[in-house]
Amino acid sequence: MKQKIEELLEQLGTFLSGHRYAELSAVLRTLEPADIALIFEEVGISDVVVLFRLLPKDLAAEAFVELETDRQQMLIRAFSDAELREIMEELYMDDTVDLIEEMPANVVKRIISNVSEEERGVINTILRFPSDSAGSIMTTEFVSLRRHMTAEEALAHIRRTGYDKETIYTCYVIDGNRHLEGVLTVRDLLLCGAGATVETIMNEQVIRCFTADDKREVARTLDKYDFLALPVVDSENRLVGIVTVDDAIDVLTDEATEDMEKMAKIVPMEKDYMHTTVFETWKQRIPWLLLLMISATFTGKIITAAEEALSAYVVLTAFIPMLMDTGGNAGGQVSVTVIRGLSLGEISFSDWLRVLLKEIGVSVFCGLTLAVVNFVKLIFIDRVSMQIAFVVCITLLITVLVAKVVGCLLPIGAKRLGFDPAVMASPFITTIVDALALLSYFRIAQILLHIG
Amino acid sequence: MKQKIEELLEQLGTFLSGHRYAELSAVLRTLEPADIALIFEEVGISDVVVLFRLLPKDLAAEAFVELETDRQQMLIRAFSDAELREIMEELYMDDTVDLIEEMPANVVKRIISNVSEEERGVINTILRFPSDSAGSIMTTEFVSLRRHMTAEEALAHIRRTGYDKETIYTCYVIDGNRHLEGVLTVRDLLLCGAGATVETIMNEQVIRCFTADDKREVARTLDKYDFLALPVVDSENRLVGIVTVDDAIDVLTDEATEDMEKMAKIVPMEKDYMHTTVFETWKQRIPWLLLLMISATFTGKIITAAEEALSAYVVLTAFIPMLMDTGGNAGGQVSVTVIRGLSLGEISFSDWLRVLLKEIGVSVFCGLTLAVVNFVKLIFIDRVSMQIAFVVCITLLITVLVAKVVGCLLPIGAKRLGFDPAVMASPFITTIVDALALLSYFRIAQILLHIG
């Protein structure tokens, strides 16, 4: 694809410099919106404006949606009011709202003054939903049918009104008060027998979501049922919008990325890495680095307190990194598994005991394996004394057990208390496990080596 | 939803014990396949068989696909050959292949003997594709049209043949030799003017993929273009199948989960957490724990070698955990960002210098912030000497810089060399950064504190 884009850029460049606009337009028309956007990211802004004007309106709008925010802003500034109005007419409501959310105030003002009054009302409604709600990602352009229509009438209705709709494949049946009564698909309409009516084909058990529902839950529901769209209703079951599968994919992808960032002690951000400044990246990373640097003081204090043991057996210091790393790794393995399981809905709070018991089982096996291998290594390679080997290996066992137990209980507990498991659990597990591992280490050393 | 399932289970239980099969069937028919599967996971196997037989064939097949492997296996064992044949007829080819891949040999044998000879050929073809290829997740049930058809004829063709197809919304235009010539949607067919033909509506610039393409690339292409399906062609551009958006979502979700597991030093596995045994979980986790335990020996050796410095300034030991943790955290932040960026296609190899320069910038800012805060803390709270504070803070600066540089170069380099960045980078960063941090620490201590 990258290859293809480069060839296209060259070709378009030739046409542009030769003012061969008919040929330019012909080439652009054959492209997908996402590819046009890639091209627009690569050429100068004055060329973008020229190329943009050569596109058919609907394709122009679709390509516009795919552009990065800064390009969108430049284009809007270059547009005349008439051009802006044309593009805004073509945009789906969810894309319009996304755009408004990302633009600076003066651009928003121009956008708002170039949409119809009706649209302005809808935009204001959607903007009022919290940014992680179903309401914030829904679009209001859907096909609505009435129950008394025949399949033929319904298809005719779709043909007449479908042009503006984000999807025509899933249609919703509403009554005179916009209450959601049923759902059916174009597939049902095409494949049903002659004489069928909307009422006889539609499914009345509509899987729906509410405007205030978490958008991630909504995306997972769409995924679970393999739907192309999910209806969004208000508290009185009035249909107010739909969430389409392409937006659900974006929500799921963003959620996974955010979870990874939180696990890696990064403060998530909307922009992707290549578009953030050094300062923004610093802001994402410094909070946890600072906090965890400070909290590592406790671990330091534990070591200072054990000075006596350490000066008697300096060799004990050499195993501190191994114990801390193994604890961190063992804890991270569980917490990541559990956090992802909670995100995907595979694990819920009621599973906590099953998870705990399983983790205790796993940690016994993992701990024993590590302890035995390490014991052999300590005796035959490092040639330390039997007592030292015992101290290290028993600590290893305890560390793995503690790490696995903390690693599973912390995220489940955080979720239960309404906190984000990824934020609350990942960063603290290392600190807690480090501290407990070192405390055990020095305590066991005291006992087995008869110090103090 | 969980609430609803529990109510349903109670209701179904009452009907079952009262042998009220008509009512049972009526309730089941209103449910989505995914919910029927949830119910089937909760009731005893003999009840599942009874309930299953009450479902219309198509719904039964769709619910069957959603079941966990062990339930599927039990059901197949309970089926008569005739029942099995009916279900297999209803399954889409990609689901049949998934099923065969997960069943034990004797069950596979029974399945194979209950599909038509034609299907057997297709199954064998799909099974031959590597498990991470587009070929392995494609289905062969798609709508194909000819270019000379009118829109009306095309719709009639879809009505006639659509029942068996996984999606009817995206249709592919092929010639007499099955070469892919164009693509169009049911939306195009419904919304086009009278007299249009397939040839005039179709888009000839078909975005396609090859059977051998990586399934993750294919899923991302579908996502990028917001398609509902992507055609899969062989090396001679013959259309052999399609990948649908629901399968693409599963691929993207699994990829994110796998990346998280690899970052957390877990060997990924197909089964989800709640369905793995303790032994299986142990097998996923022990390899990296063992390897990293052994590799932490190097860090231990560095400490042992610095015995002289440590015994002269015991206080230096107290800062080892903080330096190691900060290095690990700083490195993890970059590597996770870069690995995810590589996965999503936001970062490519050619960006390596931009990424490196940015990370050097970020690490200077992060390092300075941490060093200054820590310096103040060391002097005013821990009350260590000025020299010790300098040793710790300079090491901190170097550690953050090293961590950020290693954390970005290792994944990009791994990707370039054809390795999996998540597997190759995450586990080793800590070990490398730990070692370099401690080496700098003791070297700087030697110089500033005039040891040895």
C-alpha cells in the first residue's frame, strides 16, 4: 500500500504541475477515502485545497473525516462558507460531533454557523453526553420503518431515504412516538417471501443500549452479537441514534491501547505517538515515574534497616535484583491477564475466589520450579553455602506467591470499588511486591542465618 | 444482561421440567445466538441436547458456533449422524474449519464423514493455509455477480442465492474464470438509478488481500477502510473467499490480548484465562520467569563486583531498588508505546530516527525532573551527603536515557529483523536496563567518591 501511495503521489504531482485537472479528478475518484486522506497528509496545503475541490462532494466528506486534526483545521480555514456548508451537509452526525470536539473555538464557531438549525440542535444534544458514553459515539442518521409497511414498501422507503444514512442494512421499527419496537435487516427484507410485512419479519426482542451506557460496553455488545449496528434509546425507550460497527472497532482498539498504556504506567492520550510533542509525551509519562520513584523509597528503607544482615552476609545483596525482578514479572503476568479478562468481560467480580485459588495453585508450581532450578544453580554454579541457598529459594517461593495473589486481587478489588483496574493495579503491584519480597528476604535470613 | 440470562434460565427450567416444549421453543426463538450459547453453557448436557433440538436449524447452527469447545464436543457426541449433517450444512465454511481445528481426531473424522464431498474439498483447502493467514479465516460463501447483470437482475440473484451467504451486503463481480473484476454493495444496488448495470455501478479498484497475507494486516485493512468484508484472492487474482468484519474484530481483539500477554512475559494461548488449567497457566508463565531469573544473575554479578564500593558506602545499596524500578518503568513506557504503534501501523521502521530523537528529548526532560526532585529529597529528607546525592541523581539521568533508548530501539530493531517486537523486546529491556543502570551507578560512585 505504501508503495502504491508513493506511485500515486508522483502521478498526481505530474498532473498538478501540468494543471491536468480532469485526469486528476478521474484518478482521485477511483480511490478509497482512507487512501485519499493518506495522500492529503503528504502534499502541501495549497495542493490539498486544489485536490479537495476536484472530489465529488460525498467522497470529499468521507476523505475529510479520515484526515488528521491539523489538516482538517487547515482545510476549514481555506474553505469558503459555501464549501464548508457543503461538506458539513455530507458528514454524518457522529463525525460532525467528533470534528467539533477536536477543533479550536474559533473554528467551531464557523462550523456551527454553517450547519442547519436542525443539525445544530442534534449536535448540542450529542455534545452533552459524557465522552465515554454511547450517546457520544452514536449517529442520528438511521433508517426507521413502521410496522404496517410491506417488505416492498420498506425497500422503497430505504431507496428513497437511504442516501443520507450511515448504514441502511439494519433498520429500526418505531411507533408514532419514536419508541423502538423492532429491528430487521435489509437481508430479511430481500430474502423474505412475497407478501411479508415489517411486522411479521421484525425481531421484537431488540438488543439495545442507553445513551448513558459506557461506549466500551456497547462496542463489546456489538462484537458479541456480530451486529453491524446497535440502537441507542433514551430512558423512555425512544430511539435516538445508532452505533455502527466501524465506530465500535475504533472504541475496542482505543480501549486496548489505553489499557496497555495504563499497564505501562503511561497516562493515556487521544493523539497517537507520532503526533505528540516531546512535552506532551513527558506529561504522559512523568506522573507515574515520579510517584513510583518516591514509593521506591520504602524499598530502600527496608534495605537500610537490614544493614546488619547485609554487612554480615554481603552476598545477600547480590540476589536482591533477581528477587525483585522475579516478583515484578510474576505479578505483572497475573495482573495483565486479569485486567484484560475484566476488560473483555471474561472475568467478573464473582469469579474472585476461583481466580485466587487458581493463582495460588499456579504460584506454587511456578515458585517450586524456580526455587529448585535456582537452588541447583546456587549450590553448583554460584557455590554459596546451603543456608544462603535456602534463604534465597524460600524467599523466591514466598515472593512468587505474594506476587500472584496481589496481582490478581488488586485489579479485581479495584474494579469492584469502581476504579479503573489498569490504572490502580499495575503501577502499585511492583512496589508492594518489592517491599514484601525484601521484608521476607531479610526476615528469613535473620532466622536461618541466626543474625541479630 | 447477566440478570436477564438468570431469569431466562429459571423460566426455561420450569418449562423443561414441565415438558412444555412449545413454550420452550417459542422463548428460544426470540433469543440471539450469543445468548442461547450463554444459556447452553449453564444447563446440564442432557438439557442442552433437548433445547438444541427445539431450535430452528439456522439458529441452532449459529448458537452452536458461539459455544465453548468442550460443549461443542459434547453436543456432537450426542448428535445422530442426521443431526450432525443438518448442523454442518448450516455452518459457514470458516466456522466449520474453526470447529475442525479445535476438535479431537475422532470427532473430526465424524464431522468430515458428514459433510458433502464438495465441502470436504473446500475444508481441506482452507486447512492447508497457515493459521495466521487470511486464507485460514476466510469464508467461501459470498455473493458473486457478473458485470453484464442489471441492478434488478443482481438483486434478484441475491434474493435467490443469498440465504447461504455469510454476508450479502458486499458483492463481488467475477468473470468466467473467477477473476475478481469489481466490487459493489447492496446499498449501491438499492440506491442506483433505473437501468444501471453491475458494470456501471461497480468499483474496479478493488481493495483485496491474498490468501497468504497476515490475518492481522487483513483485519487492519478492513478497519482502515470501514469495510464489511474484504475479498481474498489467490496469486492469479481468482476470488477464493472473503473475510467479514466480525471475524476481523476477533482477530484485532486477539492480537491486542496477545500483545499484552507478550509484554507481560506470558506465552500466549488460544484459550481464555477462565478455561485454562493450572498446569496450562504454569506452562504459559514459567518459561520467561525462568529465563529472566537466570539472566538477573548478571545484575547480581555486577553488585558482587562492586562489593568494595558498597562496603565503603553501605547507603548506596538503599538506592538500588529505586534505580532499577525507575529504569524498568521508563523502559516499559517506551517499549509498550512503540510495540503498540508498530502493531497498529502508526510507526514503521523508517521512523526509527524520529522516534529515537523524540525519546532522547523526552528522556532528558523526564530524567531532569526525576533527578531534581530526587536531589531535593535526598538532601532534605534522607539527609545524605552532597556527593552521594550527585551519584544517585546522575545515575538516575543516565538510567532514564538508557531505558528510553533501549526501549524504543529494541522493538523497532526486532520488527526489522522479522522477530515479534512484543516477544523480543519487553522481557529483555528490564535486564539490559538493570545491568546498565547498576554499572553506571558503581562507576559514577567510584569516580565521585574516589573509591579504589
